[in-house]
Amino acid sequence: MILKKPYAFLIKHFRLIHIILTAMITYMLVRSFKMYNFFSRYVENIYSTLGDAVPSNYITSFMMIIVILIISFSLLMYLLMNNKKKPKTLYMILSIYYLVFFAGLIGYFLLFKNLNSYSITIKNAMVLRDLTLIVIIPQFIFLILSFIRAVGFDIKKFNFSSDIKELDLSDKDNEEFEFVLGVDSYKYSRFLRRRMREFKYYILENKFMFILLSGLIVATLTTIIILNFTVYNRTYKVNQRVQANNLIISINNSYLTNLDYKGQKIAKNKFFLVANVTFINNSGLSTVLSLSNYELKTKDGTVYPTITRNNHFIDLGADYSKERIENGREENFILVYELNKNQVQDKYTLRIIDEVEYSTGSMNAKVKSIELIPNKYLEAENISTHELKQKVVLFETVLNNSDLTINSYNIANKYSYQFEACIRENCQNKTEIVIADTAKDKTLLILSGELNLDSNSFFVKNNKSSLTFFDAFVKIKYDDKISSVKDVTPSSLVDKYLLEVDGAVNKAKKIDLVISVRGKTYTINLK
């Protein structure tokens, strides 16, 4: 195939080509800034809906064409400069940069295309924002250098005619040549090795400046990363205070379970994330929580708190049922999230929507994010078996350092005891009798021992539950049967616990006291 060399044309129109090149780089710089502004707004406002996040607003086919033209012009100028033995590094870098840029545009196009189907995390949005900024910076340099070439190589003289003479325009630049596919690859390999060798020597000769420049780049990137993750878009941890919705909020602990407080499965293929939360109201006004502002992000969608399952989690804290949090008060509640099997994971993000701003076609929300790594209570487990007079420490349960010691037991239909009752300074001895409901075939299991409940456990702090330790967590196992118990211990009785149990326990050959706290089971052999 016979083609004509383009060098004469390129030399004659050198200035015009660079004017066009400058205009195209300017256009791409403006479009890049538009993408940078989008991700900056995304990080700052934390978009809930993205009305303007459509590909045509940010990535267009015209941009693709412009990038291809920039690459084409750069390659042509590289060929010209290489033929005339002139500096060609700018055009080589320009070609490589916009080739990578073109691939990046395709990636950004796919990203914008899917943004309305799923939202990107704020951390990823920050990475994209900073990456876009890094991409923008070289374009400023290319713009300046291209503009200088457009007005003349020597910016001091602005004398373009002499520059054309330096390019040595001759008849050879317009002659025809035969284009043959296939090249001698060893020439390019030798050229590349030589360039790498020269670049290595250049670095060694200017080692101090390269170290200084590298240090500056590392310091800048480190500062950007630190600001992004600790100031601009901080992700809080458990026990760290967050201010949102005119409240100071702190997550005390979180739990992932499919069991109720007795250790029974709540529902088939259902799991629950329970967050114990402290709310402090110093706003000057009373407030009621809007539960829709407390989103749990999972790999299978967003989940909101439910109040229909709270009675299963009395050991994890007091349930919230639209109570008003008064000014100056500190309240502790649990938020319960019902999950399906696909939403079970090791880590979650609780997003608290602080403020929402509405504008045409979009809704912007400011969000505080808290990382949750829940304690898991998913399967029943036998922890230990004890004899009488042995202390049972429940530290593996949600009751923390609570413990129970049973020294002896007795079974009877009634129990009487004396106690001292005082009214002001007047005290007198009284006798009280506790009788089992024999009409329902019940008897009394009288336990002598000591129960110490950890005051820091959420079960003790839950003042909304009237259940005692024995009502909530204890069952009686006799022979091959397991039965619940009813705590009928009077408040005036000390160091003894009266439990109403099945009458058949009196004739049982083997009796065990079974303590089950959210699936963690301890057994005390009574008989």
C-alpha cells in the first residue's frame, strides 16, 4: 500500500494542531472537574437518591471522540518529532496518559450506569473523588505545555517562523512511501533498555530531588487519607459518642442471634441484630425517635428496626416502643433488626440519618456511620455441669460476671419464715407463709444459696422487665422431663429462693436445675 508521508502537513500546521490540542485538553479538564465535583458532593452530603447520577451527565460519546483525537494528534506529533530528532517526551507521555484515561472513562461510565441500582459506600466515593483529583492534575501541565507550543516553542520570542525552519521542512517530508505490516521488534527493545538505563542514571544524579518529591507526594496522600477517614467521613466504633438528631448516641454493644433469652429459636430462617444504645438528650426539648433514621446496612440491602420482636430480648436491654426521651435524660434502649439468612455477616454498618435536605429531583442526607461487630449467639451450647455448693459463674453469657451458688434444696408444699418489719423506729417480728398452688399440682422447690447479678448487665438495667433471674433463665429437669419454674420468693426472704414447680418433682429420682442464658446452658445437679 502506497501512502504519503504526513510530515510536511504537520510542520505547516504545527501551530493550528496545538491550538486544537489545547482546546481539546481544556474541554476534558472541565469535564473531569464535573466528575470530581459529583463525588465531592456525594461524600459531603451522602446521597440517598442520585437524581443526576446518569451516565450522559458525566460521560458522553463526544468525550470519547475527543480523547481518541488527542491520542491521535499526540502520536502524529511524536512521529514528527522523532523523525526530526526533536524532543518528543511530551507527546509520548500525552499518548500514554490519555490511553489510560480512555480506559478510566469506560470504568466511570459503567459506574454511573449502575449508581441508581445500588449505592457506593462513602469510603469508595472518597477513593473515586481523590482518584479523579489525581487524574486532573496532569491535565493542567499538558494544557500549559500545549498552549506554549501553540503560541511558539520559545515563549520569550513568540517567533514561530524560525521554529518551522528548525524542523527542516524538505521534499522528503511529503514523499510517498510503502507501508508494510511487521517491524523489527529488537530495535524497540534496545531503545527501551537504553531509555531505562538513562532514566536510572538520571534518578541517581538527582537523588535528593527525587527523595524530596517522593516525600512530598507521600505526605500529601497520607494527609488526604487521614482527613478522609478521621475527619470528613469518620466511621465510629462501639462506645464512641455520636451526635445526631439533637441527641448524643452511643452503641454499647451488639448481638447477632436467632435465639430468645431462654435459648429457644425464635423463627425459622430468621436472625436478629440487636443493638444496645444509649441516648442522651441535652437539646432543650423532649424527642421521640424516628426509627426510620436508624438504618442497618447489610450485603443484601437496608434493614430498619422492628418493635414486634422486642419481648424476646429482655436480657439485652429495654425495648423501645415510642417512648419520649425528655430533655436532660439519659435512656438506654435496644434496636432490633430482623434479618434473613443471606444477611448474616460478621460486620455491619449502622447509619444514623442526621439531617435531610430536599431539592428538585434528589434528596441529600447527612449520615453518621457506626461499625458493628456483633457478639454471636446462634446455637445452643452446654457449658458446664456443677454439684451443690459449687459456684456457677455465668461470664460466658450476656449476664457478664453474675454467679449462682446452691448450697442445699428442699421440696415442700408450703414454707414459713420469720422476718423483722419496721415502720420508722417501730420494729416487730412477723411470720409469713408461702403456699404452692396444689390445685394445679404444684409444689415448692426451696433453694438455699446466693445469687449475685452483675449490675452492669443489661438484664439488670432493663427496668421494663418484671421477670426475675429464675423466671427468665431457669428450668427444672426431673427424670426425663423439663419444666419451667415460677419464682414466688417474697422480697423479705434473704438467701433462699422459692420456686413453684411441677408436683411430680417430689417423687423424681434425678433433679437438675438448668440455667440457660441465650443458649449457653449450665446444669446444677440437685439430686
